[in-house]
Amino acid sequence: MNNDKMTGVIQKRVFLEFPEEVLGIEFEEPVQAELERTVVVSDFFDKNLLEGQILIQHNCWFRPVKTPVKAHLTLARVAGYRKAVYGLPEEHHPILFQHPEYPHILISTTKLSNFVEGRFAPFADWKIVMGRIQAWLNGKDGIEEIDCLMSVKPTFNSGGKLPKGVEKNAFNANVRWFNNHIFFDQGDLFGQGNMTGVFEGYNSGIESSGRQSPRPMTRGDCTGESAMIPALDWAINNSYPSRKATQQIMNFLFHSKKLADTDPLSPTYGGLYFYENLPVFYGDDNCRAAMGCVLASELTGNIGYSENILRCFLSVLRTTGVQGFRRGSLRPPKAFADGKTWQTYQNEDYVEYRPHYQAYMWAGFLQAYVLTGHQEFLDKTKCAIRMTMEVFPKLVWTNGITQEYARLLLPLAFLVQVEDTSEHRSWLRTVATTLLDNMAECGAIREMMGDPEYGKYPAPTSNEEYGTTEAALIQQNGDPACDLIYTVNYAFIGLHEAAMATEDNFYIDAENRLADFLCRIQIKSKSQNYLDGCWMRGFDYELWEFFGSSADSGWGAWCVESGWTNTWIAATFGLRQLNRSLLCKENTAYYQQIFPEIFKEMQIVHKYFEPKLKVTTVAPGAE
């Protein structure tokens, strides 16, 4: 209560949440926020939350206000990580304000009291908001303590010793997540036997109930990568259902006709679709899927898909230029218009220093070389890697520069295993040192942007740009976020392979620190059980919660990717349990036996070439 000095009347303080009508205030019909985020616009919270601070209510519903009011919080489309770096746009919507005529009435035009259920972020900031409202209702200054816990949270705190067996528990939890929420039964399609499909993951948007909607489409890369998980479960836990699932996943990938080009006359024959029934062919995606299937085949003893795997590798190889670089993607029919064929791409002198698209293709080629002994896989890879290291660290970067470093680790570690030379070890050490300069004390690898001249998808440069294209997870270098779609996941498998290749404590220690961090931040949730045991894209290691700038139009900070993120993190934990390398060598006799016929089928005329080592680059960000 408070005393009105004009009338002497004692007035009760009132908090109205999402009201339909209020005397003296004109509302519009409710709408749902899309790109808008909550911004502090007054000193109502004192120094606890400063003006310009950004908070996230996700896909909240609110009532736009026509009546002029002085707001404490407003919804606006703003760029920034935790601060609106370009100020407020002209259009914004007050969501917390005191009635202009009756200041003892505090009005929220949206529901704030479900901040736990709705998973508002950052969690600590919303506890301040609700604590301030509660204190205000009680006629007090400051912030009252709000006793509550996050409904979706990291499994462990940032400090303290982890329990024994934590890595195996993390692996098993992720296996359960795949089995319960990602794998689905496709039945027997086209008489090809039972098949298991793989959902892509979950969208970043969070509804007021805290629910995230699934992405039920299937992708070639996610499917092939996911085959590793049940295969490792079989190898570690002797799970017969997982062994069976491994076969059914590869059966779906190669025989369902949704994800593989099975037409021998097609210029992309043997390649894997980006999305089901969407014939766009990325070289790195194809090679990651093929590598996943190679490991799955070796662990389960199922070599029945070896021909499909070789076709996939060769499909990429025959569309890779003479210097070992390939265009990011080939999109029929445009890619093969005006007389272009796969030979056009095989013979072109294309160069682009962009590991985002190139590095895992090179890793795939090295795996294929080990299996088949086919020299072109090795020659093109060595040529391209050498040229890239000549210009390193001046690389074209996609959503951040750290992801480019992280992706280079695996092919460099494979190269050391294939040809253990001082030069190859030096390249690996150079890239790893550059990446690990960004490792925080807790083991996280902070996301960084590189030279703007070479950036493809940097942070937005205006409020209007926010959410319109792909973008970095941070707004500026120094923001304490790590990216588990583009960087940390690939750093983990890369450091593991580097440790296996060299037995050097430099890599072993870094891998162990990253493993500790990933065990801690694996999601634990009862209310949103479809997230329990997985990892999301963005994590803030200072806030110690999943958080980031969701400027990326397709993949915001809270998205969950089955393939890129969860397979490589879980697979690395599985490989650590087995104390083995990702690089597979057991079935080489069989691959070499069937390779000549597959090579002939792909109609490749092998031309040995002398690498030109012409150190030129495609214009920054070119496709």
C-alpha cells in the first residue's frame, strides 16, 4: 500500500498482467512476438538492469498499446547480444508500465509470471524483473528474492568435481535422446527392408509453455552422421537393438529414394540430398554422412552399404576441382545448365579458402584414401590443405572464424595419421594453437568473428538486419558465447583425433577440458523431456545457461541439431570410451576389392595432376 499525498487515501498497489481492458488505456488485439526482444527502457530496476539491456521472452503474446505510456520494459526488434547496440527502433511495444493516471497500477501487456515455464532468458535477469515487481507491490525499493530453478538447465554447475563415470553417462543419455525423440520407424519402403528415419532436430523458437516444435524433415548429413550413435552404443553397451537400428538408418539413407541420388546417369549420382526430396548437394555434408556410415559399418561388422558409401565419396570427388577445392554446393538443374557436366567441376581451377565447406570434404577424402588406396583422394587433399595453410589464418569465414579453425583440425589430424611428417604436425599445431587461444577457463571455446572483409554471415549491422539472414551467435568479439553447431562440436572430435594421432599432451589436455565442459552443460529437464540428454546451439559460459543472439534466421541460439551438434559430441564421447580413432582401417581389403567396379561405374577418367599451388582466393564469401 501507499499514501496518496494529494488526497491522503491509502491505495493498494496493483499488478495487472495481460489484461483485456483497463480504464484509460487503449489496447489492440493480441499478437505474437517474432523477432522482437524485451528491452529495459527506464531506471525502474535501478543498477540491477540498466537501460538498453536485452531480455528474451521467446514467442510471447502481447497486446500493443495505443495510449502513450512511459514504459519500463518494451518489445522491439533490436540487434545485440545482451545490449541493444543500435538503440531502440521507431516501432516498439511497451509491455511493462505504470498507468499514466494511476501510478499505483503496474500493467504488463504480456504474461511475465510464467517466466520459468516459458524459459525466459537470461534466467537471472528475469528473477530480477519479478523480484522488482514483487518488491514494488510491497512498497519497497530494491529486489526481493525469487526462489525458483530453470526448467531446462545444464546437468552440472561450472565448478566442483564431476562424478565417476560421467562421460559414459553423458553418452548413454544422448543415446536415449536419439532413441526416444529423433529416430522414427519408416517401415518397409519399396520392399527394401525396415528403415529408421532421423529427424533433423528442434526449432529455436520457444512457446509460452516452454515447448519447442520439432523439425520433422530428414537430411542426408544428419542421417548418415546419426548412424554412428547406435553403432557406438552396440560397441560400448552390447545393445542389439542399436546394432539393428544402425542397419535400418543406413537402409533409409541409401535405399528410401528420399535422400540419395540413385540415377547412374545423373551428374550427382551417389550424392546425398540436403533435405529429403531436395536435390542440393554439399560436399562437406556428403562426406560427413559417409564417414559416419564408415564408422557404423566397422563397429557393427555390416559392410552391406560399402558400395553406397564409395559412390558418395566419388560423387564428391568427381565434382571437386583440380586443386582440391569444391564449390560449396551444387544445385541442379542450374548447376548443370548451359552444357555443364560433373566433368566441368572436376576440371575447373576453383579455389576458396573456406574450411566451413572444404575441411570435412578433405577429411572424407582421407578416409576414402585409407579405405581404397586411390591416389586422387590424397593428392587433391594435400594440395588444397597446403594452399590453405599458405594463407592461414586469412580464411573466408561463415558465421565465425573459430568454426573455420575447428573444422580444420580433423583433416589435419587424419593427415598426420596418413603421412606423419613434421610439416603435417606443424600445420595441426598451428591451427590448434590458434583455436585454443579462445578456450575459456571452464573449457568452453568462445565464438569469435574474423576480418570483416572475409566474413560471409557476421553479426547484424543494424536493427533492421536482425533475423533476416544467417548470422553469428554473438554481436561482437568478447561476448561469452560458444557455438555447438559450428565450432565446439567440431573442435571436440578434431582435438580427439589430434590426440589419437600424436599422443601429445597438448591435445589430450585440451580435449579433456572440453569433455569436462560438455558433460556439465548437457541438458537436464523433466518438464521438457524431449530435450533431456541433448545439447543446444548456443551456451553462455558466464551466465551458465543456453543463451545467445538469435539473429540467425534459421538456427537461433536454442535450436537443437541432431546431426551436426549431437552426433559429433556423443560420438566423440563414445570414441573416448573405446579409446579409438575415428579414422577407420579394418575393412580396407573389401573396399579395395569393390572399388575398381564402382570407380568404373562412376565413369571417372583419372588424370594425375601436378598441384599448381596457385595461392589465389575467391572473392570473400563467394559461393
